[in-house]
Amino acid sequence: MSVTSERSGNSSSTRNQNPTCLPHVRTDTDIRFRCEMASFFVKCAAAALIVLALGSLSFAANDDSPKDPIIFTVASNATEGYLRYLRSARHYGLTVTTLGMGKPWLGGNMKSVGGGYKINLLREALKPYRTEKDRLVLFTDSYDVLFLTSWAKIQEKFATFDASIVFGAEGFCWPDESLKTSYPPLEGRGMRFLNSGLFMGYADKLYKLLKAPVKDTEDDQLYYTKAYLDEELRQELNIKLDHMAALFQNLNGVEEQVVLSLEATEKEATLTNSEYSTKPAIVHGNGPSKLTLNSYANYLAGAFVDGECKTVQEDRLTLAEDAELPLVTMALFVEKPTPFLEEWFERIAKLNYPSDRLDVLVHSSVAYHAATIQSFLDRQEGRYRSLKLIDHDADYTETAARTFAAKHCELRGCEYLFVVDSEGHLDDANVLRSLMEANRNVIAPVLTRPEKVWSNFWGALSGQGFYARSNDYMDIVGRKLLGLWNVPFISIVYLVKRSILPDVSYELQETDPDMALCWHFRAKGIFMHVINMEQYGHLIDTEYFDMTRTHPDFYQLFNNQHDWEERYLPPNYKEQLDPSFVPKQPCPDVYWFAIGSERFCDDLREIVEAFGEWSDGSHSDKRLQGGYEAVPTRDIHMNQVGLEQVWLKFLQLYVRPLQEKVFIGYFHDPPRSLMNFVVRYRPDEQPSLRPHHDSSTYTINIALNTAGVDYEGGGCRFLRYNCSVTDTRKGWMLMHPGRLTHFHEGLLTTKGTRYIMISFVDP
């Protein structure tokens, strides 16, 4: 260009300086000369342009800058696995071209063999690059694959193989095991057999690899395997396998040797193959290892950084306060005898969600709970958008009822199905909103039994499809790790989006509905998540609930202590343990504490009355060792109604702390007591009790009904101090020393029936 410019400039300049140099007379010779000169200049200019163009081409040929890599995958639907795959790509700045999206899948059902369709899609996509010898192409599956590093590191690892094409390797010769002996000998350690889910190579070589035709429904892994086993083709295309997972990690069969770790320098989780001390760049959850990949994916590709779960804040919904909230079918199931069911219904009724946006279904397989369920229905009638009891009969087993709930949700036009089983108490009134805002197809709040590790999810599955403990289970249950977790099994409380309802199925032979539901979700690649960002609620232990007893909830102190305390301790009990609290002292060394709720008193009183075998008030008492009672009363012992161990636990957990507060310096844990009994005073039976000492270190006396309402008179008089306590409070406990100092008597009950609960502690 510079030559041409100079010529133009010089020529133009000459003409301007000497305008008279042109001949005035034109001859044939002149004309011919001028034409020849013009042709010469045109040829020179053309030659110069050619030289410049060649120079430009030469410059391009000498340009060492790498061509952009191409990453291909195949997916027909934007499943959660596919979206997770794209998220990992974005995290490392990778761009993926998806083949087949939105088109019918033609590659077979993939339950055994298939996938030739992927080969045909890739061959077509490679056509524009089929001659490019320096263009790197990476192919991966998508639904069960994660990127673990940047392209620079992927390319760096690929370069170490000195190969044109590299396939991932695995320990299984699939789908044709007879080809095992055809594989070249493995030099050293490693996985021997080709896996087609991850491979990488130069575009021209990959295109040649795909030259053989294949039907859409034929198997892609078998296709690539045969190509690799063709020694001539393998040498021509320089194909190698990544035997030690330096680049590609296929998980099936080696899950135990692939370790999730946290890099202290990057504060980001990575995978290490401990067998080969390699850190793969891409991981593939092939075959049954998909659940392992799901667990790893909770942490990899920036999902968990610097001790913090990042995915819990991604793709969230915001429920505006003034917006009309989604319609929800809330299905309530009482499928086993369950303690504290009344409180369960109370928490359901207190959910912070517009009742006119809730369709409520109730199903029960337990006749014992019919009255409690009917009470809920009566109280809530007219409150919800709809309220329906699914009658328990031959047509509505638990499985049928749950299936009905899913279909009911669709028919009612609801956007969510919210399932709550009677074991799951929702302590957080905002739990439904929280699950919605997390915006996952299937999500459950983490619920646990208080002070125990039993929860409503499994972190892993055994080979038989039952519970197995994952490495992070204890940390999630104990809330040492907070976030959103992909898990293989959920139950008891969960929220399902309407778009997933066609895939909801509770039917599977020889298993319970929860197992069936989760199996279907796993089979269809639908992720189940749990969230533990808040304390959303807790689980009830239903195992030892004995419906044959009167008020069986009262017997649940050992199994469901949290709920027992909420029902049976008074609201102000814990305030009395505060160092600044000053207890009431109506008589010297006689202390008054609130110890039982109204329900505590009523249930205990009704338990003994239902038993009904009161002693006769004589000195003869076969219940006692020796058969003699020195100071007899009309009473029923706790061991007669099966409450002896519960009561001793009650003394240890709730009475002993109060005793240590007022009788300073006396410690005895656990307390002992041989005499724990309810006394009944009536004017026509035994209205009072003569003065006596108790055979105890200290005694407790709990009023089980109300003075002036249920009875008149009564009370306790301490003779040494001439001090009486009358009008005792229901649920309050008198605590006083036994033996020498507090000689006392039971004052006359003049009307009605007075009940008190007595324990002689540490005789």
C-alpha cells in the first residue's frame, strides 16, 4: 500500500508542477505508448496488491494465538442436572454449545444401550471445523457432569497426554464385556476401559473418528470403543485413555477413592482421586454414581466457598407482601399413632400464609385420632379456600390418598403441593414461604428429633436403596453447615412445584409411599433438596406411643421430651431457674414453685381416676414391702399406672434443679424415690391426714386441682411453725424437708374432691 501511495503521490505531484508537459498533438504512436504505459501501471498496482495480500496471509499463518475452544454437549431438556452443568461452566468462564435442545430425543431410552443420536449430532456440528488441525474440541455429557476448573487448566492437562484425542476411562467394560480382552495391555495402574461421556481432541481428528455411520438408537460408547480397539485407527488418530483421571473422572465404581476436599488457598472445594493423587478437571457421575455426584455438587464449582453455601442464594423467588401468593394444596397425613397431635394441628393453623390461598386435605389411617381430627375440621371450617377430609376406607389407603392429593392440586389449579405428615411439627410459621422462596422443584425443611440425629432426609443410600450416612450428614443435621443440599431421600414435610406433579408417584411394590416417591424422582433425574437455614420445626418419635393408655402423651417424657415440656410444664418454669429469681416461701423452709401446667394436672388426675383402684386407707397395704403403711392415705402409686420411670425422670429433670436452688449444698443426681403417689381427699372417704413426718430428705406436694372451685378446705399445716398453706395453686409444688423439722398434717377437705401428687425424695 505504501508503494502504491508513493506512486500516486509522485505522479500527481509531477502533473501539478508541469502542466504543459503533455503533448499537444496525438499520433498513433503516442496513443499506443500511452496505452502501454497505462497497462504497465495497472499491472504494477495489481502486483503490489497481490504482494500485500500474500504478506497478510503469511502474517496470519504465523499468528500463534490459539483458536477459541469449542465445548459441545447434548441435551434435549433443560433438566436440573443440565442447569447445574451450565452453572459450573459459567463459574469457570466456559461457553458450552448445546446440541439437540428442544428437539425430540432420538437416542433410545438409555436404560441399557443407546445414544448414537449424540454421535450424529456431534458429527454435524463438527462439519464447519473438520479441517482445523489446531482447534480443540471438548465433548461432555451434561445431566451428570460438572466442570471443576478453567479452560487453561483443562488444556494444560490435555497437553500432557501427547495425544490428538483423549477419552475418559472407567473400570467397567460396558456395554459389551466380551471386548475386555481386546483392549491393549494397561501399562501401570489405572482404569482400563473407555467411557464416552467425556472426551477431547482436535477437530479434524474427531471428525475422522466419527466418519463411520451409526443409527440414532445404537450405543455411543460401543461405537467409540470399537474405534479405539481398531489399532490402525487408534494409531492414526493418536487416541489415548485417561487411565488415572488426570483430566476426566468417571465416578462409577471408584466413589470411595474420590475425595472431596477444601483447598485452603482457594477456599473452594475440589475433588482428588486418592488412588492416583490426581485432581481431575471434569467429573462425570456415570451409571449408579449419579447420587454421589449430586452430593459432591453441593460443594463443587463454587457452590460452597469459604465455609458458606452459595447456591442457597441463587435463583430465589421474592414473595412481595402485597402480592397475591401462589395457590397451595396442603395435604395433611396422620398415618400412624402420633403423640402431641393437637399441637401439630395448632402449628398448621398458625402458618403465616393466606388461608384463602390454601386448599387443605386431611387423611388419617388411625381411628384413635378421629376426635382430634374432627375438632380441627370443626374449628377451621370456612377458613380455607377448601377443606376436605379424605375418608379412610378400602379405596383410600395411604398410597391412594397421597396420589389423590397430587391430582387434587392439579384439578384445583394450585401451583404447589405441600405435604405434611403428623411426625413433622412446623415450629416456624414462615416455613411455607421460606420453601417457596428457595425456588426448587422439590424441597423439604430439615427437621430433626430434638437432641437426636434422626431427621426427615437421608444424605446417602446404601446399595440396597436404604439409609446410609453421608460424610456431611451430622454437620447438616447439627446445623454446623447451613445451606441448600441435594439429597437422595426426603419425607414427612416437603413442597413440590406443580410442574413436577405429573412425575409424582407413590406407587411401587413392596415399599412405603415415601420410598416410592423418592425412587421415582431419582429415576427421572428430579433433584430433591433440603434446606436448614433456619430451625423450621422438629420431628416426633412415634415408635412407643401406646394408645391403650389413658392420655398416652403423658408417658412420652423419654421419647419426646421437647413436646412433653411444651405441653406439661408451666410457661414460667424456666424463669424460676434464673439466679435472680426469688421463690415464694409461705412457711419456713417451705418453698412454692410452679411445676405443672393445667394439662399436666388434668391428665395425671384423669389417668389415676381411669385406673380407679384406690387404696382403702388402712394400714394394710400389699403394695409396700412388708405390707404395712404407718400413715395411710387413699392413693394410687405411679408404678400402678406405668408412670414410675417417667416420674423419676421428672424428678431429675425438673424438681432437682429447683431443690438445688433453695436447699443449697445438697446434690443427689438422680434423685431416688420409693413413694410416688396421687392422694385423693373427700369428706366421705378420707378428708384429712394426721400429723406425721415424711420418710424423705425432702418432699414435694403438687396440687392437681383448684381450691375453692373443685373442693373446699384442705391444705397443709406445719405444726412446729404453726404455719398453714391453704388455697394451694393448681400445678404448684410445695417443697419442704422431711423427717425431723417439718412435722405436718393434711387439713380437712370439707367439700368436693382434692387431689395432690406426693413424692418422698431420697428416703
